[in-house]
Amino acid sequence: GAVFPLETTWTGNVDNDWYDNGNWSICAPDMNVSALIPAGVTNFPTIGAAGAECNDLSMESSTSLIDNGFLTIYGGLTAERLLTGGTTKDDPNAIYHLVSSPVQSIDGYDIFDSATFVRVWIESNQNWGNLVGPGSNLVPGRGYASWSQAGDETISFFGSLNTGNIPSFPLYYTPTAPNATLIGYNMVGNPY
């Protein structure tokens, strides 16, 4: 029988066309072939017509994919993101990164290590609250602030890609909150 490659890697050697075999290490993926989009290529893929598919999709940090709603992923998505930062709160490199989950229902403790603070904005008291323990799912569309005491950290989101309309979550407006300039501030993120 026919032998199919297990994974093909995006090269972007020709242009940004997902369907052009010349842009892939082996061939354009199909439902039996997983796709890897690495960092550092000149052209990132764009899908301009229906019919694009892959088994699993892996995207390294600093990559992009414009799928225009045409990509079917039969397996799962793994999306990496490099978060840079210092090791102490007073370190000028102690950078908080604003993140939002591109996948459905993932536990924050499955993607961040134990040395990372993951926080949500609490409008009613105008302060940041820490996610607490395993089972703290990241809500698609909600924004989070993260900082790693360990310095640079690559996080990986994995699961089913968010598509279509995202279920809503409550936004708050507390007119009696302590600081009038922060009343009604809520943190939302891009879920795609």
C-alpha cells in the first residue's frame, strides 16, 4: 500500500500559498499528514480557498497562519509562544505578557510552569488575582497577564482550535470601585 509521511514542515520557499507543494518539505498536508509551521521562514501560510486540512498542526513561537476559516484540523493544535522575562520583580526585564488561549478549555497549569504568575484582572477591586491551582481553565476570549520568575519560558497551548463565535463571559462595571479612572476596565484577549 501507499506510505504517507507523518509530518510535513512549512518552508514558504515559493510564496504564502498553503496548497503549493513547493512551500512544504514533503507535500501540502492532508487529513493523514500533520503540519509544522516553524519560526524564521520568510513567508507564512495563507489559506485562500476551502479544502485545507491536516491531522495535527504545530506552530512555533513567532509564526502566523491566516486560515480564513478554511482549515480543518482532524487532530489537535499545538501553538507555542516564547515569553521573555527577568527573574525578580525588581528586575527591569521582569516583563508581564498578556496572553489569551487560542484553544478550547485548557488548564492554565498545563501550560505554565510553577514559577509563573498567571493573573486575571478583577474589576470590582481593581487589582490582579492569581489563578489558583490545577483546574484553573483559561477562558477563551479572556485576557491574562503572566510573568515567569524563571526568566524566559516557552509555553505551548494544545487542543482544539477556537473557531466561530466564542461563548461570552461576564464583563463588569463597578461604579463604586476605589479608583474612578479604572472603573469598567476588563481584560479581554484575542481567542484566535
